[in-house]
Amino acid sequence: MNPSCGHRALRSGRVSLPGHCYLLTAVTAYRRPLFKDARLARLACQSIHDRKSWGDATLLCWVLMPDHWHGLVQLGVRDTLPVVMNRFKAEVARRLRCSQSGVVWSRGYHDRALRLEDDVKAVARYIVANPLRARLVSHVLDYPYWDCVWL
């Protein structure tokens, strides 16, 4: 089986609609729990908070898990979804390179465009509750690697 078939399938039908919100997931290479290391997680968070990581897109909500990242992003008018995700992953990798050798992210990413009837805040609650579902913490506020514009 050709491993690139999965990445091609992820791209099939992908569209970038300015102003639309997308639920995004990026996975670490080989699902390594890279961000269990607090120092690496803090470095990644610095990139996530850095405005230049997002171009003209707006990061509404995110959580950094040990082996993946979830985010809720609203596209701007200039950058497409692939441009936004490539920039984000590159910025995190660049920041980690000084302390982490090897590839940071797996190729590709998963996206789901929110529909007009979707409750954006409910999606944000789903994102920030990931550490609870993974049993990493017993309360959302105990987990340090997340943020949301509705706080």
C-alpha cells in the first residue's frame, strides 16, 4: 500500500473558504509524545501564540496534546488552509529545532469545515476538553497548553 494515498485522500475535496472556521488536527511524526516534555511544549506554545504563525487567519481556540494539536481557525481573505497549516507547522518546528532533532510533525493534517449551523463555541469546548477525555487532568484549568478567545 502506498502511504501517500492517505494524505491524498485527506486533500480530496478540501476547499479554503475565506471567513469560514475549520477544526484542524496536526499529529506529531510517528505519534511521538513530543509535548510531554514541558520545555518543548512551552516552546511550541510560543509559536502557537505568535501572530506570524497564522498570517491573516485567526486562531480562535487550540490545545496542544502530547502527540497532536487541535485548533479552531477562521481563515482570512489571503491565505488558504494549506498555507496556514504549513506556516503553523513550520513555525513550531523552527522553534523546536534548537532543542529537538528530527521531524516534528507528520505529513498532512485533518480538517473539518464548520457549517453555518455548527455552534462554534461548542466546538471550542470540545477542543479544550481533550485533556479531560485523555485523562491527563481532572479539570480543564489544570492543563497548561491551551487557549481560547472566549475566555
